[in-house]
Amino acid sequence: MTSLLPARGRVAWVRVEEGFHVASRAGEFVGSAESTADGHIVGFDSRSTPVGRYESLIDVQRAVETAPIATEAPLSRRTEGAFQAAATVAGMVALSALAVAVNLPGVA
């Protein structure tokens, strides 16, 4: 799922090295910008997915700061149910193994 509204707060850009800048907001990684050999600058979102290729750092910064924020999609009810069933079975197997280990002769 993707949120179309950027998170609130000021974005701080830091030049890490020549041709590479990193953006953060309240300590959270927002994205980055990297210069290419042909003089363009590529912007990347918080998941390092390219958001575009630009001619100026200002344009890249604007694109990165306003890029949709990727969030985890919620699990479907069916998938969540399958995970719960698998966890239940795993727990039952572990308890059965423990019960067998406790009842083995010579095991202290």
C-alpha cells in the first residue's frame, strides 16, 4: 500500500560525498540522490527505488521529498489465518516433543 501524503516535518539533506546526498526526516531515512557520469542526478525513495532522473539537485530533492511513502500492505484474512494455523501446529509439535523428552527414561 502507498500513502500519497508525505510525512510531516522538515527534510534534512546531507552531502555524504561528492555526488551523493542523503535525506532524512526526524531521524528516518527519506531517500537519496546520486550523480551519474553523464551529469544527471537520480533520486531514490526510502526503499532505494528510483523516483526519477533530473538535471538539478533541487528537482531531485523535490521529487524525493514528495515521493509516495511505501508502507507494508496488510495481510489478507486468508493469509493471516494460514499463518495462525501454521503457528498453532508448530506449537503443538514443540509441546509434543517436549512431552516425549520429559518422559524418556534416563533423561534428567
